[in-house]
Amino acid sequence: MLVTILLIIIVLVWWSLHLMEQAYRLREFSRMLAGLLVGLAAGGVMMTYFFMSDYIEFMVTHQL
């Protein structure tokens, strides 16, 4: 599960950087905003995983 989430985060960060590079090259604000939002989504996925990891570990060890 960790590998899947790590791959999702890597792809989101790559996509964000790709959008921001295009925005800088084409001087488009909307792509820069899209890249920022995709980067924030990657951070949100990572934060959610870290917040839930202890709970998931508890559920697996106690089999509730």
C-alpha cells in the first residue's frame, strides 16, 4: 500500500512540475495555478497517509 501511495505522490509532483514548466514557458497564469493545485493535492495525499497510518496499523494488529 505504501508503494502505491508513493507512486501516486511521485506522479502528482511530476505532473505539477510539468504544468509549472509549461506555464513559465508560455506565460500562462492558469497553468501555474493548476500546477500549484496539483502540488497541493500531492501534499494532501501524503498528509492523509501519515495521519491514517497509525490507525491502519492499529486496525491490522488488533483485527477490529
